[in-house]
Amino acid sequence: MSYMVEARAVNKTFRVAKRRPGLLGGLLSVVNPEVRVVRAVSDLELTIKQGEIVGLVGPNGAGKSTTIKMLTGILVPTSGEIRVAGLAPVPQRRELAAHIGVVFGQRTQLWWDLPLIDSLRLLRHLYRVPEARHSANLARLREMLELDEFMDTPVRQLSLGQRMRGDLAAAVLHDPELLYLDEPTIGLDVVAKARIREFLLALNAERGTTILLTTHDMDDVELLCPRMVIIDHGRKLYDGSVAEIRERFGGERTLIAVLDAPLHDGGAVERELPQGVSLARVEGPRLELSFGRGSMPAHELVAWLGARYRLRDVTFQEPEIEDVIRRIYEEGLLLKEVASP
């Protein structure tokens, strides 16, 4: 099977010099510093198929950005093998540039003092994109990302959301097969985030663009990524679907029922509840019940409730994925059980 991204037994270590107390006002500590080795990525195994959208998740210092930089050829792995679009990122970095696009949320590839349109025109020459193809792609991106309102504005005058849309246009203007996104929605408002997510989903659906996304925003992961990879201290802890991790580690769910008439005695309900089900809240006709994955199945709980009360509406509330990830880190759950796709 051919993959867009293959990382086999990849390690990355850094040597960090630390001054140690010495004679002559610390001069000796500069000449002979204490050196320690920091392991940023440890035995990483990662494969991504063409057309996948994968979320790379982990706390600060987990190794996400280091992994992205190795996959793009910016950093050289200490050991292991990496292939991206069939190419070795470091020795074939110039050739690889034509196949990938990169967006770093805290940095820009646009020229700060030039209008956005000039940056996008200059990039055509850097990537050697034929003029007809460049014009067609630019017209499509202007419409999809709604760039026209600020196309002639210098980049330094753009809002963060506008600049991010400009950076996305710059990253995909040459039709890359693979798009790396490092915190693309950081600091953006709700409207700007929604617009960027819609664009990425459309890009993947229409062009088959493979997307690797690192983010702290769990909404990005839930709305964009069918598959999620969790890493911590450079080690892969989980590789599978968002739905699976919610199912395995999601904790309790909430059934929210609206009854035909208000409840006057919540205690009576609580005393009758099946094992593993607890009363979370009663407010007028609204009833909230919490139940774990190992308790009564959801459909049976609805039937049990419907046999005792007239129901007007029933909904289920899943635990937030951010809370699930936090629980995983706090309890070390994935250190005991690692999943693979």
C-alpha cells in the first residue's frame, strides 16, 4: 500500500547546553558547559493515506511541531526513515516543496509590506506555476476564502483572521498533494474559524488534498478529523478514530429528556433509576440522567423512561473531546493500552 506520509522508527534528540557554576565569574561554565540530551520524538511510527485528514494532538512540548518540521524537511531526524509523497524530505527538500503546503499559525509566508495580491503573484514564480493554472486557482481561492475585500491591503494591516485566510491561499496556490497545518485557528474568532474549517473540508472533498493538522482546539479535531493521533513526550499514545476514543475513554454520557409535565419529586425518580444511572438535574419538565458506557444501553434507558413518563423530546449529550483528552493525560489511560488504525 502506498502512503502520502510514512515515518518509521523516527527519533529526534536535541543537545541542550546549560551553564554550570564555575570559577572566574562563570567563564569556565561557558567553555565547558553541562550538556543534556532532550528527546523530542521517540520511535514514532506514522502512516497517512492519500486524502486523509489527520489530527495530531498533544500538550505543549509533546513533539507535534518537531514532527511537522521533520516531515517538511526543516529538521533532520536523529534516526529512522521518513518518506513524504515518495520523497525523502531532507535530501529532496526542493523537489518536495512542489508537493506540500505549510501553514504555521504563528508565522506567515506573505510579504509583510506588500498587498496580499502581490504576495500571491510572487508565489507563482517561486513555485513555477503556469500562468493559466495560477489564474484559475487564484480565482477559485478568492471565492472560497472571500479574499476580495482585502486583496489590495498590505499584509501588515490585515486582521489575524484575514491573514490566516491569505496564508491558506498561499499554501495551496500550487495545488499541493499534502497540506500541513500547525495551529491554523489559534487566536481566531468563531466566524473566522468556521470559514477556515469549511474551506479545508471543501479542499479535501474536491481536490483530495491530504491534511495533517496539529491543534489545541478540540473543535478543529472533532469537525475536521476522522482520525486522531495523540502524542506526549515524543511518543505516540493513540492512533485511531475520534469516535473510538470517545467510546473507550469518554466516561459518562447525559440523557436530556423533556417531559409532558413538570416533575415535582425528583427523589422518587432517583430511587427507581436502573443500576449505573444517576440523576444529574431536574428543572421543571426537564430531566437529565447520567450513565456510563457499561450501564444500561441508551435505547433501553429511553424505553425505561418512556414507560414511566410521557416524553416530548429526548437528546443525548456526549462528553467534550477536550475533557476526554484531559482525562487520558491525567489518568495515564493510554500508557496501558495503545490502539492502532
